[in-house]
Amino acid sequence: MSVTHLITPCDENFESDDFFEWFGQSLPDDVHYGRQPTWNELIEAFERNVPVGYVTRLEASRNPTALKIALSDGSNYLLYVEYINLPNVPYSFRGDRAHLNQIVEDLPEECGTFLVTTNGEHPELITATRNNSS
């Protein structure tokens, strides 16, 4: 079975009764509303989080929605993201969830807090913490 991870930036819709019922609790006070990362921000986060023995690979085709960033050791993928361009969910991730969480945390802090899910389940809140100001 293929495992798909999605990241969704938290917003006011996460305060609804439906979300509370699904998530099992209200949002913590330290959640920050944000936005989806740009494609370049994702590339940069992948490049900053390359494990030993892996490389970042950028793949594209003539179709502008067929973009992929991957962490690969040459024969296996640790994690990859595809640009799928759906409303509110432009990216789809496959691979190691722990490494995805690390990449999400390394996104610019203005991206805020994300709900990370695997196959629509196992929700976890991860806050982007990278401060880009120098």
C-alpha cells in the first residue's frame, strides 16, 4: 500500500466543531496560522536536510504540474514531494514521515503551523521555525 503524507497550513477552519471532533482536541494556543510553502522554500528545506549518503534530486517534465523533489541514495527514495496543484493541497509527499516532519519544521516561520497527516490519518501539528531574517 502506498503511503501519502499531506501538509495543510492551519487556519480558522481548524477551529470548527467538525475539526475538533476529528482531531480529538482543540488547537493548542501556540498554533500559528500560516500559508503553504513555495516550491523554492521546499527545495531549500530539502537541501538543508539531506542525510549522509543521500542527494537532493529535482525532476521535472514539460507538464508544469509534474515537478518532484526527492532525497535519494541512488537506488531508493527516503522522501519525495510532487507538485499536484490541488486547491489547498498543492503538494503530495511519499516516504519517511519523520524526515518530512523535520523538513516542515525547517520551513520559514511565516508558513506557520501545519497539520501533517498520513493517508488522511495520524494527525500531528508541526510548526515551521526557520527564521530567515539576518
